Amino acid sequence: MEVEPGRLRLIGQVVALLANYCWVELDQLGPTGLSRLLCTRRTRLGKSGQTIAVGDRVWVDGIDWPAGRAAVAALEPRQSLLERPAVANVALVVVVVALAEPELDLLQLTRFLLTAEATGRPVQLVFSKADLVSPDEVASWCQRAAAWGYDALAVSTSSGEGMEPLLQRLAQPGIAVLCGPSGVGKSSVLNRLCPELGLRVAAVSGRLQRGRHTTRHVELFPLAPGALLADTPGFNRPRLPADPVALGPLFPEIRQRLGLGCCRFSNCLHQGDPGCAVGSDWERYPLYAQCLSDLLLDGERTGRVADSPDGSGLRRRGQGLEPRLAPGLRQLSRRRQRQQLLDGEEDGQAGTGKVTDFSRPDLAD
């Protein structure tokens, strides 16, 4: 990277965001022995529409070593982005849900898994508070998750059950992100993995059976050499993808079935359309149908769903939407057929003036 003469510019990684400031961990120690600087953002980054996320690789300048301050001057290209909560350059997304206290909400879990799948990175499902339910129930949930396409881990921060396999999974180089609803025990899991952190935790509300927010911002913590773990604030309603056609491939069950054969329609919504290769004989199909319905209703209300001239989107028909036929299965219109015949006769039989209409048997040879 080009640097202005006389100006020192160093590279590091954003490890936390606090209001309008961010903490950047430098790749090298400064002259005063500091490796972490409290940074602001250069105005030109905001004017160009660039936002800073935890996990970003950034260049800092204007360094005040005695005060431990600097400014973020530029961002390196991101390899991936988890949009909510915003974490860049994610290597593994860990979705944590509790088996009890609060009660597991299957639709909510599915939305979190969809958000994780949208990053294109590996997804690890973790069932926390396994000590609050019977071993049979734990085994049942793990078997159900396996049928969905996830090798789930059941853990208990009280007894330590499942923590060693989870640590081995998270200790791989890169950034792993813990995400999930409030109160499922993400911070407790972190405290068990790294006792020196001493993160604040709170009990679930007894009346509403909802988690209390204890994590207020995203922050990266070192777990092993080269391995970082991000604790994130809990939230209860992840967003769905804007494009209805993009929803299906986020379900491992649909990806598996599409790998065995393709649907007749290139943008099939898997609602029982003719030639659909997915079907409805899988456990989470009602949840897929509900998410799709919510997405289509939201798109109609906000006007985000529109005709797509390139054939990749939905076609509006009256008050509803219908899928387009896959290009390889589309038949030529009669006008196009006649035009091709005319073009062929001009090339090989110029002057005959004979056109055969194959839509009329009485005129065919």
C-alpha cells in the first residue's frame, strides 16, 4: 500500500467497536510496546460509504503512541461478512440455542441458521444448557439436527459436558462467531472456554422466559494461536434474504435434494410446482414455507419483489408471482419458429417462398 512520505501507516485487525471508536490490534508492537490502539475513522471512509466491522483488516495512521490513539485510514478487502451482527472475515459461524430456559423456538433457530448459511462459511450448531433436559431429549435434538444437515454439539457450562469437543472445533485458525438469541448462554460458554475473561452473565427472566442482554457490543477474544472467538449481542429475529429465490439454497436439505436432480423451473420456489425436485417430505418444510410466505408478503408490501428481465427472478402475473421456466425447457413461440424457418430458407432455399406451419397438421409434409 502506498504511504505518504513521512507518515507511518501500520496494519492491524479491528477487535471491538465502541460507539464511534474501534480497538485495533496491530500486527506488530509499537515503539512503546503497545499493540492495541483506540482509533477513530477518517472522514473520507464515511464519505465513500465504507463501514468498519469487527474482524476487518485495516491500515491506521496518525498514531499517537503515548496516548495509544490513531485513525483508521483504509480497509483491506473482506473475505466474508456476517451482516447481523456485523463481523467480517468470518471462518466459522456458531449458532447457539438453549434446550431450556428459554424454550427452544424452532422457527427462530431456523432463521439464525439461514443468517449463518448466507455467509457461505461453515456452520456449527450448538445446543446449550444440556444439563436442564434429559439425555434422551438431548440425543433426540442432535438426531433431528443431523437430519437437517448439521453435526450439532450439546454442551453444559455447569457440568462441562461437550466443552472439550467444542474447544477443539473453535481452536482452528480464523475468526469464529457465536450468535444466537439472548439468554442462551453465549457469554457463559466463552467464560467456560476462557475463564480469565470473566464476562458478565444474567439469568433468564422468570416471567417472560426471555434472555437478558448482557453483551452490548461485538468483541474478538483470543482462544488459541491464530484462533479468535467473537461474542455478540443477542437478538431474537434475524432477517431473511431479500430474494425469495435465494432462500431455498440456504437450507441444507434443499441443497442435498437439488444435488440429485434439478427442478423444472430455474427459479422454483419449491411450493409443489410441476417438476419440483425438492418435495415436502422433510421436517423443516413447514418452516421453509413460513419463511417464504413472510418474505413474499414483506416484498409485496415494500415493493422489493419485481420482474426480473434476465429470468433470474420472479414474474408478476396478476396479483401474484410465478416462477419462470428453466431456459433449457422453454419452447419457442410460433413467431420465433416461423422466423427460424424463413431464415433457413433464405440461406438454403432462397426463392421458394414456401413456409411450413407446423402448428397446422394439414399443411405439414
